[in-house]
Amino acid sequence: MRLPNRKNAFVKKDKLTNYLLSLSHPVGRYKAVFFRNMGFNDINVDTLKQKFYEIAQKNNVESSRSSDDMSGINYKIIGSLSAPGGKTYFVETIWYIKRGANNPSFVTANPV
């Protein structure tokens, strides 16, 4: 199964800069170490944003489940992510579609 409406998937840049790449975010800082060690940072954040979008476009959904508050559905997609230095890593991405909405939004990513 593919992510529904994947062509309309979006990744908010501030989700990446203020969470996933933030070394001071209470939860994101642990993920930031991984992504920054890969070579991603505030300067090339648009590249990271595009790579997450490509994962949503090219890969199948591994699993889906209702969100904890039942307001929508979370989709897990695993894909490869090429680092700026050329090395490839596998990451798990989570996408969310709110009930009654159509466009998937990026939630988070984790190393696999």
C-alpha cells in the first residue's frame, strides 16, 4: 500500500529545524545527533526536507494505526536516505492524515 495522497504530502521546515535537528529540543535532540552526524544541518535542511518527501513518494507503507487521540491515522514508511557525504542510511518516517483531511504531513523520523 502507498501513502494516500502522497503527491500532496508536506514537510514543515520548522518541524525539521525546531525539532528533528534541534540539539536543545527535549525529545528531538536525540534524533538531532543522528541526523547532524549524517551531515544534515540548518544550512541544508531543504535537502533533508526533499529526501523525506521522496521517501513518502517512492516507498510502501509498512504499517498504519489510528493516532492516540483517534483524530487521524499515522503511517510508517521506511526508506533510504542519502547523507550529504554519500553514505546511505535507512530511516523510519511517520506521516499523519487528520480525519476529514487529505494531505499527509510529516511527523518524525528515526534511524532504523
